[in-house]
Amino acid sequence: MEKVLVTGGLGFIGSNFIRTLLTQNGRYEVVNVDKLSYGSNPANLKELETRSDYRFIKGDICDPELIRATSAQVEVVVNFAAETHVDRSISNPEVFLRTNTLGVLNLLEACRLNECRFLQVSTDEVYGSSSDGKAFKETQRLETSSPYSASKAAGDMLVQAYHKTYGLEAVITRCTNNFGPYQFPEKMIPKAIIRAHRNLTIPIYGSGRQIRDWIHVLDHCHAVELVMNKGSAGEIYNIAGGNQIENLKAAETILNILAKPLSLIEHVEDRPGHDFRYRLDSSKIEDELGWKPERSFEEGLRETVNWYLDNESWWAPITNEKVLSPTPWKDKW
């Protein structure tokens, strides 16, 4: 049984990853460190609380003593802990630097001292916008556009430095936009589902012609597990769903699934530094590790819409006017 420390495991992707690991018949034992910030929700893993192969610790990845002591008990650390919402990073960048950069440094140092493997879960946004539609490979120069992506890029560079300087067994994954169950309601897809369900307008930045490559969260989690076990130290692996869709089209698809009128779409002021298009080339993980996404965008989106309709008791307590704000980058969080 491999012992895994997952940081940020009560967030959207982290909780889905832990659930993925613990459905595999005793293959893993998981310790989950999460500081319970706004994007975390204990209800995400409520059903695991009594299991002997799962332990939760409330804590911050910026706490050196906690992370050093906890990582000493495991073989591998998988870092999902991050401030992730671009809009929030525009209104309050300092907290993003603290968690996404200094927090990663703290994790790396603990892994170096305890001789743990380390996996950094990063983002496609570190590459910047693909204005010509070209899919970025792992060797692409980083060109960040927001405080969020800059803080993640800095964390990635630290991971590479620790591998090259100290020989730390570390890998990085960079994924396209995720969607699926347990995603915090401020994100585009759950926000659109909830607002449409309540017959509220769906805010779309600018023209809505911005293009994102969507991937179902469980396809992402399976890729991360594969890299955790079979990825080569020092390498970066792009993870893409292969679903290039305009934001406007994604909103229209949600409205069609819900049988709501397209007139609910409302174009609002665009946010500063908004990247037009993200696109990743994931041939490396496909060719070297044999991974491929299993869900189409349409199939996964219909499942996701149904999940939010069936689980209002999960999202209603954490949904308020500020979370569903049409232009949250203007708000001071």
C-alpha cells in the first residue's frame, strides 16, 4: 500500500483525485492536508471520514513544521493546494504568491529532507494565450498574463530547480480547464448551471469567443495518478481533453441541456489580461504513458449538469451573490 500526501484535497480536483485513489481496493493510503479556505468543502469527502486508509489534517502548505512532519510519513506528495481563480488574483494577488509559490517552495524543501517524490499539479495558463490556435508542447516558453498564472509558473520553476539542483524526484502536470462534480460555484460551468437553474442571466466576458479546452475532472485525475506512478523525474506532462470550445458555445450548450432560453446569456465587461485561447499538445503523456481522455465534452457536461441539479444541498450553502457575481474581478475579496 503506497502512502500518499495530497495537499488541497478538499478542493474540486483534489477531492476527486482522493476519491479516485481510494476506490482501488487498498492500493493507497491517503493523508489530506487542506487549510479549509473558500474553495475547500469538507462535504466533498464526507463519506471517507470513517475509513482507516484516509486521514484529514487541517493545515496550510506554508507551515514548514506541519508539512515536514506529515511528508515524513509518506512516499509521495501530490500538490493540488492552490489559489486558482484568475478574477480573485486580479483583485488580491498577494495571497496567490504566498500559496502558489512560497507554499510550493515549502513542500519541495520538506520532500528534499524526507526523500519523498513530488508531483506539482499546474495549469495550461502558464503558457499564455495561443492566439494562432497552436497547441503548446511542454517545451513552450512560459508567458503568463495574470497574477494567478504568474504565481503558478514561479512554483513550476522551483520544482524544476529542485530536481536539477538536489536531484529531487519531481514531476509537473499541466492541464486544461476542468469541469465536473464538486467544482466551486464561482467557476464558469457551475456558475452557468446554477444561474440558469435559478432563471438568472449567465454572464459571458466580452464577445464570448474565447476558446477553452475542457476536460472532465475524472479524466484529469486518472492522468495525474498515471504520472504519479510512471512519470519520469524532471519531466512535464501536458493533459488535454481535446475539446476546443468557445465560452459562448459552452454556455449555450448548458442552456440547451436545461431547456432554458438563450436569451439568458448576458455579455459583460471583459476582465483585464484575458487570454483568448488555451490549447495543449498532450501527445507526450499519450505516447509515453498510454493515457487518453474517456469522456466527450457533451457527455461529461450532461453528467455535470445532472449532478448539480441533484446536489443542490451541496452547492446552496456555499453560493451567494458574491460567488455568482457577473464580474468578480472587480470585487475585493
